[in-house]
Amino acid sequence: MKGINEVKTSDLSMNWAFDIKTNRKISAREIHNNKLLKVSNRYVCIGCKELSKHLILDNEKDKRQTVLEHVSHDEHPFFRKGKLQQHYKRCRFRSPDSNVISLASMNGINVDERMKVLRILTSAKLVRKIGNLSGNSRQAYSKFFTYPAHQKFYYFLSTLLKEYEISTFKKNISAFTVETETEDRVKFADMFGLQDDIVKQVDKNLKKSTISLAIIIGTVGKITNKGHLLIDFTTSRDINNGNTKPFRLFVHQDYVSKVGNIYLLENQKIACYGFPDKKSLSYGSVYQMELFSIEHQIFFFETPPSLDCIEAINNHNDPLGYTLQESESFITRLWGAERLNDQEIKEIISSYSQIGLNDYKTELDRDRVKEEKYRDFIKDRENLILETESLKQQNKQLQLEMQNVAKNHKALSARFFSKLGFNLKSLRAIEIDMQQIQMRVYELEKLLNKKEKEIEQNNGIKRQWEEWYQAFQERSQKVTRLQQYAEKEIGYKQMLADCQSTIFRIPLKNPRWNLFLGLRTNVINENLFAVKGVIQLYKYQNQAWFPSNHKSQDQIIEYQVSISQLNLSPRNAIKGFYSKLGKAIIERIVLMGWPKANCQCVKGHGLMKLQFKSGQYWFECWDKNCGEKYTLIWGN
């Protein structure tokens, strides 16, 4: 049996043929599995059969359709043209160039026919750096394969792989290249292959620290469920089979329920579309490709199942959830954001000032009862002072009255001694008045002294009450301030609480302040929603979190996202939000005490970007050729 890699370069083999006996298409696998179907001169080239008459050259009008021969192969059976047979000149199996160009154009892929360059949309990222999942998160990565550009590109590739036998096809399209989003060029033939081809390509890319999008072709053998799923391709020792190197598909445990019915893959020859990678594990290295969706990543060479059979859970129509997860991955990777767990969130959103306020209010309520006694004391004291003043006025009036009586008594006494107009009776009456007035003055002065002693004794109590009342007023004012602060704190923390579980700490390691960031979304209309970032400064004291009193304590960043734009180019749809977040975080860093000048490039390139790696932050110029850089280190 001839190995698949032993086929002559001039042959362009295929997976399907036309059965002239049954008048239907038939696969090479079907004939391989049923030896009775392997009959000479029964199968002809589909390309020649389907070629439009106006494309057949005049000298080929009388030519018979190309008869094929079947080549059995356990892994990859195929057809090729028989001896002395020749395809029509414009048959797609004589030269695939025109078919590649035609299919690409039909799928909206720009083609430079002269240079044989395929240019796909920029949202279909072909090459990424190692360790940087395209889209930055598993949800983003799974959505990555649903982008229109990728679906068109995948349909284009799978259509070619369905028709052409892989080895001869790769050899015949070696002149084609694909232009990546960075304007680099990748050999089209390197984007798909058997296990050994892809393993070789992975090792080659590792030297460049990149991973390229590819389609791997193989036959599924064992499927192992370890919480996550491992889908091993079959291997053989025959180098001509193209599967001497182990390779597997990997389904993360979060996607086991979403990927679809994985057991449909068992014993099937498939092509899987994704990023092949080499993983270093405790027991050694493995080559694998992560699988998120059978519907969007797997091509079945034989009897593809219906979507109902696949049973995939469609989780791609959640633009709000996708945006939150994409944003989380971005801020984690770029700024080292740490997602808070449920207990940490409970601690940060609890109103501690309200707890302290309640204690003060309870104490103040007890004081208000005492305040009534204080006011009664003040009222009684004021009455005492008024009574004392009234007694003083009465005493003054009596003294004046006494003076007048004494004056009259003196005048009458003088008459008594001169015996001139003396009236003894009048003199005695005046003396009686004087005695009565003296008695009244005595009683009044006695009462006045008593009142003044009471006031003097009252002064010490008054000072105690005044000290108490001053402290009471201070407590009242403190409760008022605490009430205002508690209302602010509740307002601030409610904004964070509205972000539910998507609350993060930006670990800037400032000795005084901590920076928290909450993310949330809300729908505006059927094609528009807003993603919001709530940025707040907090201090930790007495084992509790309190918002800062700074006038710029918090800021809400809001950015509107179009769902249609998100589906077309998610990174471009959200990048404006990241830009706003970055500027707001830098503003908070300046408020924390970092010199504003150290956020600007001294060479005139404007505001620098904040970067994070291995627990360290630094400011770096956007211009890669500038080299300007400041490490974020806080002073004492």
C-alpha cells in the first residue's frame, strides 16, 4: 500500500468522486470500508463532471471525463487520476489555483490573484503571542470563532479540505500566502495539515514566540473525561501516515456543557480549527488545540451531524456577559487587577460608619433624656436669677421709701422740740411706718441673701452642666457629620454593590490608599448597551474599609457599545472603554501622590501607559522606539 506522503507531486488527489453506476457522489472512505465497491473505471472526477461546458476548451470537446482510481489507506483513503488519464485543463483538480481564488472571493476574502495573496478581515486574528489568548479570555476566545470573518475563512478552508486530499493539495498551493493583521505573510499551506505537519509548525512558531491559527486533520481515538475532556487523535509508527506525533483536543471544564456532544467525534476523521500549542505539564509536554464549539471549530469529513445532534449550548449571544469577561481579562492582564471573592466583596460594601453611627445615636438618645434635666435646670436658674433681681428692685424701692419716711420723721421731730405746729400723733404714725419698713427691709434682705447663696451654690452645678452640654453638642454635631458620611459611604458602596461579583482591586501598593474597580453593564436598546467602570479610593483602618474624603473619591466611566460592532470587531468595539479606564486610573495614581510629570513622556509623546508585570507597575511611552519609562515606587 502506498503511503499518503508517497503520492507524486504532479498528482492532485481528492476525497470524493462521481459514481457513474449510481449517479451519485461517493467518498474514498466509503469504498475503503466496502471492498466490493472498489471497481475499475466506475469513478470519474467530480471537477471534470461539474465543469461548465463553456469552460471546456475546443480541443477537449471529445475528451471523456477523467477516470479515477481509488487508493486505500487506513487513515486517509483518496482518489487520483488513473493511468493515461488527464483532467480538463480548467478542472479544479488539475490546478487548484482558480478554485482557491474563486472560493475566496465568494466568501468575501480579498485576493491578489497575481501575487496569490489572501487578505482576510482584521478581526480574524491569525497570529498571537504565546500566553495571550486571542480576545484575552476563554469566553472571548470561544466567541472568536463565531466572528463573521472567521466563519467565512473557516468555510473557505473546510470546503477545500472536503474536496482535496491534504498532502497533494498542500504541495499544489505552495505559492499562496495569507496576509495577517500585522501585514506579515503566512504560507497558506502551513495553515492546515496532518498531525505531524502541525506539530512541526508549532515547534517552528515557538522559536518566534508566536502561535498561528491552523486546521489540524486527524482521526479521533480515545476520549477521556477528567472534569475537562481530552480527545486524543490516533497515532501510528508509519511516517507516511502523517500521525506519528501524539496530538489532542482539549475542552476546559467550563465548556464541557457548552462544546456540544463530544462523543460524536469518536472514530471520526475530522478537521479542527484553532490555535495549536505546546503545553508543559508535570508529566511532560503535549501538543494540543483547545476546543470550545463543535459547531464552529469541527469539520466532519464523513456524514456531518445536524446541529440538533451536536446539542451545543449557544452562549455566544450574550454581548453583555462577553464584554464583562473580556474587560475582566484585559484589566487583569494589563493592570494586574485582582478579582475580589464573595467575602472580600461583603467586607468592602458593608457600611461600617453606619454601624458606628448607630452606637453614637444610642448614646445620644440617652443624653437627650438628660438634656431635659439640663433645660429644666437652666429654666429654674433663670427663674432664680429673675426672682433675685426682683427682690433687689424691691429692696431698692424700700430703701428709697425708708429714706423718705426718715426725712419726714426728722422734720416732725424738729417741730416737736420747737413746739411749733407739733402733732404728736403724726410723729408716732411716721415712727410706726419706719418700723414696718425696716421689718420689710430685713425680711427682704434675708430672702435676698438666701437667693444669692442659692445662685452662688448653683454656679458650680451650672459649670458642670455647661461642660456636659458642650460635650453633648459636640456629640450631636459628630452624629450629624457621621450621618452625612454614612449616607455618602452607602451611596459609594451601593455603586460598587451594583457591580455584583465583578469588583476588583488594582494592587498599586500605596501606603495609604487602595484602588477598587467595579464593572457592570446596562441595556440602552436592542442594539446598544453601556459598559461602566466604577473607580473608587478606599482606606483601611480599624479593620474596616472606608471611602476617602477626597472630592475625586470616585468616578464612573461609561462607554456605549454597539452589539453589531461587537459582533463584527469586538476588540475595536470595546477598546475605547479601556482607554477611558486607563486615563481614570492614572488620574487616581496622581491623586495618591505620584508626580504628574512622571506620567508624561519627557520627549513630548504625551501621556504614557500604565503597565504591570510580576507585581510591579511602571509608566511606559506608547512609542516603542522611545524607551522612556518610570517604575511606580511610592515615597514614605
